Amino acid sequence: MSESLLQCIDVSVGYDKPVLERVNLEIESGEIVALLGGSGCGKSTLLRTCCGLVPPLDGDVRLFGQSLYELPPDSRNPLLRRIGVAFQQDALFSSMTIEDNVALPLRELTKLPAPIIREMVRMRLELVGIGDLARRMPANVSGGQRKRAALARASILDPEIIFADEPTAGLDPVVATEIDATLVKFREALGSTIVVVSHELESIRATADRAIMLADGSVAAIGTIDELQHSQDRAVYEFFHARAG
Amino acid sequence: MPTATSVERSGRTAVVRLRGDVVVPTARHVYGTLRALCRRRDVKKVVLDFGEVGKLDSSGVAVIELMKRAMRQRGAELELDHLEQHHEAALELAPPQQAKQPPASDGPTWLEGIGARVLEVADTLRGLARLVGDTVKQGWLVTTRRRRVPQGSIGDHILEMGADAVFIVGLLSFLLGMTIAFQGAVQLQKFGASVFVADMVGWSMVREFAPLITAIVLTGRTGAAIAAELGTMRVGSEIDALTTMGVSPIRFLVVPRLAALTFVQPALTLMAMFIGIAGGLLVAALMLDLSPATFWTHIVYRVKIGDFAQGLGKSLVFAWIIGVTACHLGMRAIGDASSVGRATTRTVVVSIFMIVVVDAIFATIITIARTH
């Protein structure tokens, strides 16, 4: 039986007041889960809460079986090293080249010799399709290329969970499809669990095993894309059919 | 589970049996073993036996890729044996072939380097000239009420640049006035000419130090702030947004800041002149037994309106040096947050350098004019 890597138990998230309340969800090992919902529904905030950045206003976030926010920082860091996060605004360090950005977790957190680090970075950049941009600065590549670099950095330590906040937003369909394929490849090759925030239905159909629909301040539905598409819930129906139509 | 390796030799073939996980903590050990084998000239083939390997992660795949390349380079071969499905899945992380390396560049020659630098300086000067021209033009349009700056912006900038700097400029001028008086008193006392401390403090504060110390403080506070603010706006495309709206960024952003500096710098300089003199007066009274009335009479007698005009005139020039440099470098920030940092640093360095150079030019011209 699969084990729950991430659990949200009656979690409320937000900054001053809750945008999402009583969120209950479980994410199991090896699955790709999409967080869906309209703009401002709290998808990204929930993602940030799950990866230790925004404490929940209420409830418990359990990562790898431990209550993330009840742990002291020293005990939290080893847990956080088992996840990788690709942010919506890529969050690459502007003063470092792409390869230095991707190598940073390896240099900071492992004692691997430099040739292995270089090779790992080269392989990962090739995998996400930007092997020839290794020496460029983030400011000198396109938005899509920066997103790929961010994904390479998030995955370089072979994390057990990869969180990706809108990894295909604003990209052309060809590049978006390649990134979707890369996420699936991460699951197959690294055995990673992937939690992705996305608006792109085609992208979610191609990658996600399950989707969690957020609407009206809580979880509106959980299921496969097909199940959600046939949901009678008003918000879910509008989300899918407004896009389909 | 840690990796153990055992090596068996059969002629020119070495079989390496791996046991355990080949992951980040163990990859270093596997790499060391394989590299040692790779260096042996009597080994033409290495077989890596994965029969007892558990997990294989990216670091393990990287080690295998490195070794494959190294073996190929010396005409040897690396074979992977007893791979399980999850090992093969992990090996898919490696690209099918070596990425094309960008062609090595010889870099520019020294002559090209000088040429590029000259062009860069010319471009900077052209940009500066354009900024000054546009600012004068937009300033004229605002003065003649044909265009407007954002309501209240000049007043806000005056408060921000001026009121907040009063304490620090005042304190530094007072201490500077005291220091000049101390230094002068020690020497002048030897000649019985203590009373001339007043002349010394008055002239040096009014002609030189008040404009200079005010300009240096404003460069650090205001110049850096302007460059950072405009740089951030440039990086965030706010300046582009103004341009596409048909609103002149010079009128909207530069004119109010320069107008405020044009007012604030001489005002603070005037304040610094009197506070510096007060600092000198205190030292003269306490150290030289010079009465405040005598000190003040000397100041009034020796320091003329022309000296004040010289100091205030310089402060106006300094204000424009700070404002134009900060606006120019801030608006040229390109790309990312680090360029804003660079613009801010360069503003402080370039402004102070220019201020000192212009001050030296002023001193030379005025001295020559006085002696003729």
C-alpha cells in the first residue's frame, strides 16, 4: 500500500485572513497531483504552506509523517532537503550562471567531488533541454528557459516530492509539452512525487494522476481529471466547461 | 544502505561488484574505485555488476557517465551488467550523447578591448547629454506650465531628501568646524595669532567644507536612493509602462527629483556653513579664550557675500552632479536585481569622484581669478 508523503489535516491557509479553510488532503508516494482553481483561490499559498514557507493559520501539515510546523527549524531542514520547489517566478539567483544556480544545492548540501557535480548539472540541464545555456546568466535567457532551469534546480537532489508552481504558464505549447514530459520523466526515473499548480487543462491531462480542485475557500473536489470533468459541483463544472467552451 | 565494492580481475577485464545504494552519500566512494581502475593501462574493459545494487540516483548516474567518457577516451570500455528496471529508468536521466560544448572563444584583443571601452564611455556620455537635454527641456515645459509634474511630488522629495538629512549634515558640519578650529588653534597659538582661527574656520567652511560635506552626505543618502528606486522601476518595466502611455519618464521621474535636489542642496549647505562656524566658535571660546563676539566680528569682517555665493554656487553644481548621475545610472539598470545594486554603488562612487574633481577645478579657477 502506498504511503502518504504529505497530509493536510483541517488546514487553513492565508496571510492575514484565510483564503482556504479546512483543507484535508493526502498525497501518496509516486503520484502526480495537480492543484487546480481560479486566480486568487489560494493554490500557490497552499503550495507554499506545504513546503514550509507560509505557516498554516490552523490545522496540521504532515510532511513525511511529521508535523512540519511543530518541528524546530533544525529538525525541519532535513525534511525540507527531501523536497524540491520550482517557484512561479523561477527564483533563480540573478548573480549566478544557470549552471551555478543548479549546482548550488549540491555544493551546499553534499560532499560530492566537483566532477560529479558538474556531470550531474550537465545531465539535468540536458534533461530539461537547456544544456547549451549553462554559462548564461538568468537575465539573458527567456522566461521558458528560466522555468526549465528552476525545474532543474528543484530536482537536482532527486527529491522525494517536487512542488512546481505553474511550470508551464506563459510557455508555447511545444515547450509546455516538453516540460510535462520532463515532469513525468522525473517521476519515472527518480521515483519522485510531483505536486503541480496549474491552469493548463491539457497539461494536467497529460501528466496528473489526480487533481484537487480548490474553489470558494475550500477543496471543491478531488479525483481524476475525468471524474472532475463530470462533477456536478457548480464551481468545478464552471472551471472545466468555461475553458472547454 | 552503504555501497561496498569488490573488484575481480580476469585478464584485461575488471568486474566491479557493487552492493547497496549508489546515491549521493556513497557516490564519492564508487567514483574513487572506478577512477583508480580507469587509470590502469592493463584494464581494457570494466564490467559494473548491478546485481546487488538497490537505489541508483542522479549522482550514481553521473559517476557512470563520467567513467564511460573517461574509458572511451583511453580506448577502453565500460559495460553495465544485471541492470534492473529501476536502474534503467534512472539511467535515462543521462542524455543520449555528450552535449555540444560552445566553441571556445579567444576573447577580444587588447586593441578591441580599448575600442570597446572607448565606445562604452562615448555611449555613457551620449546618454548623459541626452538626459541633461531632456531634463532641461521638460523642466522648461513644467516651468512655463505647459506640462505638469505629479502633484506634490517636488514637495515630497524635498521633505524626504532635506528634512531627513538635517540632523546628520548638521552634526557632521559642527564636528568638522570644531576639527578645523582645533587644528588651526594649535599652530596659530605658536605665533600669537589665535584670532585668525575665525578667518580659517569661516573661509574653509563657507568656501569648501560645507558644500563638500553636504554633497557627500546627499550622495550616500539621496543619490543612492534615487538610483535604487529608478533601477527597480526600470527592472520592473514601470519606466517602459510610462513610455508606452506617452508620459515622459524624464518629466515624471527625473524633473521632480532634480528640482528637489536643486532646492535642498543649497539649503542644507547654507545650514552647514553656519553650524560649522558655530563648532569653530565653541572651540575658540573654550580653547583660545576668544570671546564669541570677537570671533563673530572676524567672521563678518572677513567672510564676504562672494564667499557664500561661491559655496552655494558649487553646491548647486554638486546637486546636479548627484541628481544626473543617479538618474542616469538608475534608468540604465537592465535585467535583474543585481543591476540595481551595481547602479547604486556606481552612483555613489562616480558622484563623489565627480564632486571632488569639479571642486578641484573650481578651486583652481577661483585662485587664478583672484591672483590676477
